[in-house]
Amino acid sequence: MSKEKQKKKKCELIIALDVPTVTEADKLWGSLSIVTNKFKIGSQLFTSRGGSEFVYHLCECGWGVFL
């Protein structure tokens, strides 16, 4: 099954990535991306080193993101 079809089949659950570092967020995203394709990015993560780039990467890959 293509990634696009997998994304469409996921539930509408939005999971918060309220962690302080991109490293922690990446680990969570990796394990939770099988459940949903939408993530809320916490302010601490967004303003951390590499946070805005992490958000940009998720958006570029087609993941739903809100701040």
C-alpha cells in the first residue's frame, strides 16, 4: 500500500508532540505516525534548536501540523 493511501486510512486523532527537543519529537513521531497523520507541535519544541525545520519537514512530507 502506498504512503498516500496509508495516510488517508488513518484516524482523525491529533497527537500532541509536547516535548522539548527535536530528538524526542522524532522518536515519538516515528512510533505514533502509524496511528495518525496529524500532529500538534508545542511551543517549546517549535522554538527549540531545529524545531521550525522539523515542522517544515513534516509539512513538506504531507503530515498535518498545527502550532
